[in-house]
Amino acid sequence: MPAGSDGGPADRGEIRRHPLRNLWRLRHYLRPHAVEFSWLMLAGLAATAAGIAVPLVAQRVVDGPVAERDLTGLFQLAGLALAFGLAEALLIFIRRWVQSSSSVAMEAAIRDDVYAHLQRLPASFHDRWPSGQLLSRITSDLSVLRRFLSFGLFFLVLNLVTYLGVVVLLIRLHPALGLLVAASAVPLFLIARRFGRHYHAASRRMQDQQGDVATLVEETAQGLRTMKAYGRGPQLTARFTAGTRALHDTGVGKGRLLARTSALLDLVPNLTLGIVLVAGAAAVATGRLTIGQLVAFVSLQLMLIWPVQSLGWIIANGQEAATAADRIQEVLDTPPAIVDSPGAVALARSAVRGRLRFDAVTFRYPGSAVPVLRGVDLTVEPGETLAVVGATGSGKSTLLSLVPRLHDVEAGRITLDGHDLRDLRLASLRRLVGVAFEEPTLFSMSVWENLTLGRPDATEDEVRAALALARAEFAYDLPWGLRTRLGEQGLSLSGGQRQRLALARVVLVRPAVLVLDDPLSALDVHTEAAVESALKRVLRDMTALLVVHRPSTIALADRVALLEHGRISAVGPHAELLATVPAYRALLSAEPAVVPHPRTPADPQPDGSPLVRS
């Protein structure tokens, strides 16, 4: 889904009252490089001064040695001009050398902060934001910022100083012509102001569209098998073409706007130069100006061509940087909803017995009028395995996601050995709670790195034991064994293989509380039976909360809780519920029906996720 269609990225296309506000907020990234920037500015000003000195030397050459036919003086002044030129070239080289390293360092610092902040944001944020939009912010938007902070900002200051310095010299050479050149700044200012206002909106639109296209590419890559299976390639191609066409049209519009403005910015100094040449020639003819002064005046005025011509690029780069800063601050300004509370404590694994209690827990997704869980009361005793069953959409997965605080309860509380989970440090809680999801996530790294994600210090024997328990010894048969690098999302493996690796990963952590969301759903019956047999031995030493759909998996549990429409309607041993609870018996004897939570038509879908949650 293109970004913004679900209300995710905020302020799309909005033109802020102060377009440079968010750009100004990033100034602290410049502070560590203040000394470097100062030296860069000094080098730039020195190079500009050397360049300005050349026309003044030319004036002396024309009015002195050339007029007086003094070869010695001519060679001396020519050598001086050459020295100024070499000094300017050397200073430019030094400036660019230092400039590149500081700009890349600033970009890296911003990228690190954005990435770290993304990790702190809750799952609901990532559900609401298309990943392509986030990807474009942390890549292309940061590149735009780097170009402005390192080049655009530098040349903006340097060119303004150059313009003012040259205009002062022109007024000293010939006050009337100098004031004429100074007056040309008025139309330049009006042109630049109008351009900046229109270019800001176009820049925001284009950067958002780039995020849309990135999202389309990512969705196509991840859903390639589905696309091929349904033969939907042409339809997705048409969708992509429409997105790229919109991006193309916006880019062309930006280019035309920049071209028109650049032409106007070129026109003003060229017209002024023509007037200066005519008026200057007349002044020379009447003796009010020497030929050397006219040469110096025109040469200095020609030095203003570059600052004026570059003005369009600098403004365009500045507006793109301002919109990039807006988009980045939209992420950075989103406060993490799940954080450590003041006075949060850490629990050692050895001190945890594992008594997990849900006390009147209520939860609803952001934007939803109807809670998913309503007053859930449930206790899992230390060392007990409790299975949660219910129809699709009853809230099972949501209930499990509250234990590692992927979401926080709206009302009530969840305690571990009497400690409210919100009073525990997140890092400590997530070391104590191991989670395996029905849809396992494997990263584009080696099998070993995926397995030891939660326990980097695990030994080879421990990894081997975890793989044996999950019946995932197939990993040793991969081309490079456990060093084999898995593709993105682990899609080079089958669904069952991914589930077994994910199960081995969570078992390797040796958590105090194990949370499993139907982790055996992709296994065949024979592998499932073998895994369940091994898993039963592991579950004796920890508290476990399972979501199950297959009756065979329920055998792992000491007790079963039936969840209906967000409420626990029955708890007890499997045989007892089967004999006394008709709803439980019906659930296990037939395919579960889809039971979505009721929503009014006006209720927005929470966090952009599918309507039905299990």
C-alpha cells in the first residue's frame, strides 16, 4: 500500500509555516565538526580572497606595465597573479578533502540515531508505516541532508560573503556602477523567494513518492512467489509503472521549475553586465575611468556569475534538505510508547520462579473502538505449560505479545513473580522471556548468527543440542553448514525448516518464560511428534504459554485456556474441557471459523494490520 494511504506517515505534503525549522533542529550534528567547519570556511574565504586579488592585479598590470611598456613590472605582476591562482587551487583542494570526511561523518551520526530510534519504537508504529518509506528516509533523505550540510550550507555562506565583498570593491572602483550591481540583488531576491516556496512543496512530494516506489519494490520482492503463483505480474507492473510515472512527472516538474529559475538568475547578472560594459566604456571615453579599472570592474563582476548561478542549486538543495529534515523528524519526533519506567528493576534469571499472572487485562489497538482483550484473568504457575486456544480473531496472539511487552496493556496488569512487567527493565524482561512466532523471522546472515541471536556466547555443544531438540539438524547439511548465509527472510528454506530454526533459537536462550505462538504449524505430523516429544522435556524446567491450533500440540500443556471474543471463558485440563465445555469441543472438532472483532464502519483499522488477528 503506498505510504500515507493508511494515515501512517504524518504531514504528507504539508508545507510548514517555517520550512527550515526541522533543518535548524539538526544543527547539533554540526557541533562536533565546528572546528573543521571553521577551518573550511577560512580556507574558502582565503581562496575567494586570492581569486578577488587577481582582477586587482590585472588593473595594476593594465594601468602600469602595459601602459608604460615595463616588461620587468609586467613579469613581476604576472608572477604575483600566478601565485594567487596556485594558492586558490591549493586551498580549494584542502577544503574539499576535509569537507568530504566531515560530511560523511555527519550523515553516519544521523543514520545511527534514526536506526536506533526505529528499534525503540513499538510494533504498532512499524505496522502503520510502510517499510519503503522508512528505508527512503534512512538512505536517500540522509544523502540529501549530507549534501546540504557539507556543500550547500558552506557555499551559501561563502557565496554571500563573496557577493558582499565584491560589491563593496565595485562601489569603491566606481560608485554609480557599483550601486547598479548592488541593486540587481533585489530582483534576484524576489526570484529566489518565489522559487524556494514552490520548490519546497515539489521536493516533499517527490521524496514521498520515492518512498512509495521503494515500498512497491520491496513488496514485490517479498511477495514474488505469490505474484508468480497467481500470475499477477502484469497488474503489479502496471501499479509500479503508475508510481514511477507519478515520480517521473514530479521530477520533470522540479526540473522545469529549476530551469526557469536558473534562466532568470542568469538573465539578471548578464543584463547588468551589458549595462556595465556600455556605461563603463563611456566612462573610459570621458576619462572618468581607466581601462585598468574597467578591466578590474568587469573581472570582479564576472566573479559574481558563479554565486548567482549557484543560487538556484543552493536553494533547491536547501529546500530538499528541509523536506528531508521534515521526514526524518517525523520519525525522530515519534516517542517510544514502550520504555523503562522510572525506577525499573532488573531480575536475574536465577531469581525468577516464573509465575505469570494476567490480572484484569484489557487491550485495544490504536484507533480501534473495540478492545481485543477484555478483563482477562489468567495465572500460569512456575514450571506449568498452559495452552491458549480459540477461534481465529479471538485475541490469542495479542495476548502472547503482551508478555514481552511488544504492546502494553490498556488496563489491568501482567506480573512475573509479583512484579508488574512495566516495572522491569525491558532488556531484563526480554532476556527472561523467549518468544517464537508462527511466522518466524530469519535474517540475512549465517545460520549460526541467526541461532545465537539471543545468546551470542552460546557454545557449539549448546547450539547442537538446541538443533537436535528442534529436529533442525538439516542445518549441518547446508552447503557451508552453520556458516551458510541465509537469504532475506530465510526464504531459501521451507516454512517448516524456518520454524525449526526459530524454535532452536528460542530454546537456546534458556528463558524463564517461554512464549510460543503456534510454532509447529508448518511441520508435518511425524516431525511435529518428534519435536513435541523433545520439547516436552524442555518445558519441565520453565513456565510456558502456548498458542495452539492442532489438538496434538495441546498434549504439551498441563492446562488449557479457552479464549472467546477477548475473554477467558474456561480453564482446565484438556480432558475436562473436552467433556464439559461444548464450545471447546466444537472448536477442536471442526476448522475454526474466522471471528473478527466487531467494528463500526467509522473505526479505523488499528496500525494498518490485517482485519483478522488470532
